[in-house]
Amino acid sequence: MATNNVKQIHDFGQSIWLDFIDREIISSGKLKQLIDEDGVRGVTSNPAIFEKAITSSADYNEDIKTLGATAATTEELFFGLAIKDIQAACDLFESVYNEEVAGADGYVSLEVSPFLALDAEGTATQAELLWKQVDRKNVMIKIPGTKPGLQAIQASIANGININVTLLFGLERYEEVTEAYISGLEEHLAAGHKIGHISSVASFFLSRIDVVVDPLLEAKGEKALVGEVAIASAKKAYEIYKRVFSTERWKKLEAEGAKPQRLLWASTGSKNPAFKDTKYVEALIGPDTVDTVPLETVDAFRDHGIAANTLELGLDEATAALAKLKELGIDLDAITQQLEDEGIEKFNKPFEKLLKAIEDQKDKV
């Protein structure tokens, strides 16, 4: 029997997480099948995913009715619905979490309210609340890697909470995130706690970078770089990862059982129909990383994806590509900040729509 293409990725040290959740995929056995047959090793969710799940199904009506009787706000009602799904998925991934090195994988991510993206204190408070409410050792709370988010990330790690840092686009911000993680671990350790159970990923968003940069390159006649900048950025991020997690400072934490904060590739579905639909997945397969992919990309990779150790290939070309952008007067730092701002808005809108849909549903039931 031929080896499953998706499962093969794990041979190169990368974990595939599914960027999707709803009740149907859990109850139908489809998620269990993805774990068993494709080697899927975790799940990520976000407001847009839950908006789609809750508004396109009657699966949540009964819970909306029950939770609606006691929830003080619609947001509280939403988190009640979401937590039930997250707990069910965490339980499904418990065997993965307990494999080989306990806590290496098997995580399910739940995001704090996107309305808190620029509120450090509010984010840290809600992260702690959600952590306690889900009450599963293999949940990760998602916090956006905004400037205020850095403070919340450090505080949450210092509190012993698993964190998925989301919405990362720029290399400078990514390095600040690694600092927040390491400082948080140091705080937790200094307070007399063990740190081996704490896990974190830093989610680097890819295809959206190319969506903005490619038209600028085409306008300057630089077609050779089209579709290459996001991948080049990711390869440079991996260089930072390897440097940061090999310092003497890190080795002291590692001796206490600390796990490196893995890089996670997000937004890996191709937005440009001219690109191969598995382009971003194929280009960034390498050790100690995670790739979170939507269902259609899992299906595409299973069908025709090529698994190979590609992450550290072409590093000189990646460096040259980013240098060429500067020569062309394309300010990648400004673009990544723009993408972060737009990203917050892209999560706020579905969240507003989701809360409105829950209110409407509550009135009906």
C-alpha cells in the first residue's frame, strides 16, 4: 500500500495540524480518520472558522438554547459553544499528546476574543479564564502577536499556559515573540514551578504576504520573485528560530525540561490560482515545525503533494530575495504591519457576524 503523502510529512519532523473545526467533523468520525490515516496531529480554530461552523449548521441550536438561559453576554454564550467543541477535540487528540515525548503534539487551539487584540491586560485575563474553562492539558490559547499581545504572551507563559501566538507576518516581531516566550518561562521557573509541560507555537502567516507583495513586483517587472517572498520570509524566520533556541540562555531552560517554541506555518492554502495548490506546504517542510492547513489543502496534498525536506534549501536565495525587495523600494516591514492591522479586522468582522448570528439563533430557539 502506498504511503499517505500527508503522513509522510511527519517523517521530516513536521507536524500537520488541521485549520478547521466543527461538531460534524468530530461526531462523524472524520477527524479521527484524519488522525489515523493522514497523521494529523492537532487542530487550530479562529473566529472565522467558528462563524462558519455555527451559522451553517443546526448542531449548536440545543446548546444555544441551554447556554443562552444563563450566559450574561452573547460572547460568553459563544465561548460556551466553542469550549464544548475544543474539549471534544482535545479528548480525541489525547493519545497523540501522550505519544513518544509527552506534549510534543496533539494540541487544539482556541483564540481569545479578537476585540482584545490591542488590550494586553484583557487578553491575559481572558487567556487564563479560557485555559481554566477548557481544562485540558493539550489546549493552546491563541493570542495575536501584536505589540500589546507580547505582554499578554509573556504573562500567560509565566502563568503556565500553552500559547499559540497568531497573526505573525514580520521577522522583527517574530523575534520579539521568542523573547516573550523565553522570558515567560524564566518567570515561571523563578516562581518555583516546573516548565516542561508548557508548550507554544509561533504562527507565521504566509500566503497573505504574497497577495500584497506580488502585484508590486509585477508592476516593477520582477516576475521571478512573484510567489517567493512569503517563503523566503519563512526560511529566514527558521534561521532566527535555530539561533534563538541554541543560545546559552535557552540551554539553561532546556536543562529544566523546556520545549522550544516551534514555528507554525499558517495561511498555507494558495490564494493565487496560478500557483500549485500545495505550493506553500511543499516549500517549508522541515524539522521541529508545524503546518496548519485547511481541509481542502489536506485533500490536495494527499492526492498530489510531494513530501521532502525543503525548509533549509535555498537559504541564500531567500536572503537575496528579501534584499532585492529593499533595492526595489518595497518596504516589507510596512507591508507586514499593514497585514497585521488588516488581520485584526479580518477576525473582528466574522466575530461580529458570529455574535449577531448567535443572537438571531437564540431568538429563534
